[in-house]
Amino acid sequence: MGEALEDIVSGAIAEWERLQGDTPDVLYHYTDVAGLIGICSARSLWATNLRFMNDARELAHSRKLMIDVLGEAKTQARLPAQLEVIQEIERMILSQRVGYPDFYSVSFSAEGDLLSQWRAYGSSGGGYAIGFETAGLVRPPSPHPQPRPFLHRVIYEEETQLRTLRRTADAMLALFATVDPSADLDESRARVFSSLGELVGFTTGLKDPSFAEEKEWRAVYVIPHGEFEGVRFRPSNGVAVPYINLTMGIDEEGRLPIREVVQGPRVDSDTGVRSLELLLASNGYPDAAITASSIPLRA
């Protein structure tokens, strides 16, 4: 059973990697001026716990997909062992029960000049898109197993999302069709749920098609359930949001792989360029290019 479950997880990872396509040379992280200053000076990025992301629709969409696929699987189940595992997974998802790992994510975009992002980050005077060399965005050292791909493209096509989830569900059904009806299912069930956290992790890269314009990529760092080393909290909308500092891609001089900074359409061009030149040079990035948004958005 254990080896078969590992094969299912490995198959899901392989399928996920096939969906990624080519990685852009540069990925952009949108932020406000406070975030820009913090990233440049601290030489790290904040990875937020995905359960506390700004838009609740993100996890709601993937949860709905999983429930739909499990509902299909229940109609195909022919044995008690199959049905029992499906129902237990369904209960976990519906109750959002804690037990699988926590996923911390930094969001990037393949586009550095998006109207939707400027509207999100430019309300206080102007947003910025920090362009990172993708080859430098490597996973930081971790004391925890990190089996899933670190940097991945978000999948928006619902047909693709469902096909990927169905393949995994079908593999689970086939596996539990082989369980001896007289066997104690406790051990098998424990092994399933030890693997479930990794499979759930892939749903963090599934988003509602309405977000497709963002062309999002994510760097995802995994922390096992019940461990809190490195976890910090920041206030947001009246709650304490957990995050971690990721110092990924640090070079020999301790710098992030910043290639350019795009200043949003609400930033005064001349003043913005001068301030960026000083900010970047003082933090070790004198060669980073500075460009202005081409979108005519005004306050």
C-alpha cells in the first residue's frame, strides 16, 4: 500500500510538471512602496500562508473542484474501502480540518505591466512590479521535506484542472479496490492521509479562470502541520496573518536576483526614477533597470 501511494503522488508530480511549460526569464512581484522598500532593504520576500490570502475565492475554487471530483468518485465506488476513504477525504475538505501541511506562497506574474495589478497596489500613490531573474529564484534551505516543485505556474483552465484531479482520484479508487475486505483499514487510512497533504498542495496552483489575466506563478514553501519555526505574523483586516521570510536566490553578496523595477502609472515619473535609483543603489542593486508603466491610469 505504501509503495503504491508513493507512486500515485509521484504520478501527480509528474503530471503537474508536464503542465508547466516554459518558465519566463523574468517574473514580476507586484507590491506597494512600503513592500518595495522592505524587499530591497531586508533582501527577502514575505511568503503568506495560503489560507490567509486576500481573495477567499482562491481556495474556495479548488475546494469546489475537489468536492466535485470526489462526488464523481463516490458514484464509481463499488467497495466499502473505496467509499470510506472518499467520504473521509470529503469530510476533511468540507470542514477545512487542520492536519495537512501549511503552504506559504509568494506570488509573481509573467507580466510586469498589468492594469488589474496597478489598481490593486496603486491606490496609495503608486505600485511597483519588481522583476526577478527566474533562474535565481531557488528554494531556500529547509529543514523540512519539500517534495513538490518550488516555483510553478498557476493553472486556470478548468478542464485541465478537473482532468488532473480525476486522474489522481481514479488512481486512488483503483488502489483501494485491491484492499482485503477483512483487513483493518486503520493503517491504510493513515498512509492515505500522510500522502493527502502533498496532493492537496497541488490545488494551491489551481485558480478560478476569471484570474487568468494575472498569469501568476507561485513560489511555495511547505511547513509540516504543528511546526512554527520561522513563522511570523502581521496584521491585516483585523486578523493576524502568518507569513515567513524567504531569502531565496541570494547571491554571494546577499542580494536577491532583481533585474528591473517597473513603476506604476500613478507614480510621478521623474521623482519616481530618482527615488528608485537611490533606493536600489543604496541596497546593492545599482544595475537594476527602471521602467515606467505604459498604461494611462490616473488617480
